[in-house]
Amino acid sequence: MLRYLTAGESHGQALVVTIEGLPAGLEITVEQIQAEMGRRRLGYGRGPRQRFEADELTLIGGVRHGRTLGSPVAIEIKNSEWFRSDKWHEEMDPAPGETKAPLTQVRPGHADLTGMQKYGFTDARDVLERASARETAARVAAGAIAKQLLKPLGVEILSHVIQMGHVRVPDGAARPTPAELDRVDDNQVRCFDLATSEEMITEIKACAKEGDSLGGVVEVLGFGVPVGLGSHVHWDRKIDGMLAQGLMSIQAIKAVEIGDGFDVAGRRGSNAHDPISWDSENSAYRRGSTLAGGTEGGMTTGELLVVRAAMKPLATLNKPTLETVDTATKESGVSFKERTDVTAVPAMGVVAETMVALTLAGEAQRKFGGDSVDEFVRNAHNFAATL
């Protein structure tokens, strides 16, 4: 099945991702992947680093003349900041040595302290370099390929921000369609509701003035998802669980909701499920709502997939005020500042798309198989014809 592994540190020379299980004949170009990675840098409230993280990308293996070979695909993403600054040459040098400035004032809400305890480190940089959300650049590169694999099946995935801090899109507001993705990406906070987006920007400005950070919620929508991805048979192959695991693996994500999961929990059963009808014109079963988010019994239903991910405020503040302890002296103080954003919620939406795409692509490969893209698509169409 589809597997991927990322490697590299935030201020190291590069990030690397290897993807295994792709069929042969999938059209892939550097430009396609870079376009998707450029979306990850979008959003009002991002820090200055986004201006020079060019994400210079190289296809190392698995692709020849613009098509996959069926072998593992390897991608390198050079870190422009490492090449711009001698500081990181020394600080992140893989050769034997030691740092001149260990970080010991750990940040509450970050991986710093627990990672140091787990691995026996005395310098928080040994933890934060890998725990950094910079790692998601490699995932987005893999996700761009996953989206390309899903495209021949008619699957399109997009995200939009529905909450920033306490500002939330009104219930019942229109959702974007794939044709409106550019409108979402052109918005400063990637919010489809224009009136709410203005309120979100005001909230970000107020937060920035105080040197604080903001979290929020994104909604990921999957259009054209085939029936039957996932399984009711195996606990670890339920599509809801796999989607939740993928989204929860994103740095700073603290909650995941499939459909209207939290709201449905407070309803009676007579008003908590999606009614089923028969569409004779298209010879297909239909659900009348998206309360279950396009899933039932651990499987996709073929309806619109709806998944939400909630991101906590970033643990690094522009005006550090969080109480902490220096791990070297055990003295009280405030957490240190590494370069940070006021919010990364708009960009997180793109990463969330990535994790949904990788999950769906992996399950599509499991169900339909195929050593080539043509075989993969043919198998999917043959299955659809039986429904």
C-alpha cells in the first residue's frame, strides 16, 4: 500500500520524503508539487520566514520523463535558511561537536521538555528541530502526489478556515466547491465567508499587537470520494480512525471531528443520521445531509467527505510570557522565543488536505490496486459499475 517517510530538521540542510506504493505512469512534475507547497505558505499572520522559504525541490528518484516508474519516489526540499546563514551550518552540523548556546528554557505546550526527558537530551534544540511544523513541507510534497493519484478517480480535496480564535463562520454558511478553491486561497485567511474573514483579520491584528498567538479550526472537504474506502471489519482500517490519526499527527492539532460529530452527540437518534434515498436518474443511493461526514461504519459512502481539525495557539510567542523552568538551573522564568507566527491556521488547512489525501489515496490503492495508473483507474471504474 501507499507508505511515506519524512526526514530532516527545521534548520537543517533539507527535508526528504520517500513515497512507496505509487503505481507506474502517474504524471508528476516539480512544478506541480511546488505549486501545492506554495499554498502552504499562505495566510495572514505568518512570520517573515515564509518570505524566504522558497522550498527548492528536487525529484531524486522514482520519476523519469515526468512519470512515475512504480519504484519509490524520493523528494528533497532544500532549506534556503540553512544556505543563507552560517549560524545553522555550525548549529546543525552533523559532524561531532557541541553547541555554544544550548536552549534550556523550555516552552509550555511544545515538545521541548517531554522530548528532552524521553531521549535524555540537555538541549531543547535536539527536540524542537524535528518537532517543528517545518516538517509538514515534506508531507505536503507527498500529498501533492497523492492528490494527483486521486484525480483520475474524480476525487478533489480542499480546505477552508471556519474558525480563528473565537471568530467562527456562521452555522449553515455556504461551503466552497473545487471550482472556488482559488477564491479560498486568494483570501488572506483562506476563509470562504468574506464577512467572517474580515473579523478574523481584525482578531489576528489585535493578537499580534499583544505578541500573542491564535488557534482555530479548518474544514476539509472531499468531493467525488469512492464508496467503500476503509473497512467495517478491522478496527485499524476504519476510515474515520485513519483520517483522525492522520490529522492528529499534524503539529498543534488537538481535536478532530468527522461531519457534525460533536453536535450530533447532543441530538436524539431520530435527528442524528443522514437519511438515505434512491436516485433513479443516476442509479445511486444518496444521503440527505452530511451529519456523518460522508462515512458510515468505518467506510466512505460516496457522499461529500467532511472532516474538521482544531489547532491550538502556537506555543512560541512573540512576547514570551509563559511561565517555565530552566532545565539547567531549575530557576523559574519565561519560555524562549524562536521565530514564530501569530497563527498558522490558514496554512494548516493545506497540511490537513495533505493528510486526508494521503489517507484516501492509500485506501484507494488498497481497494483497487494496480501496478499502473491505467490498471488502478480501470479497477476503480469496474467496481463503480457494480454499485
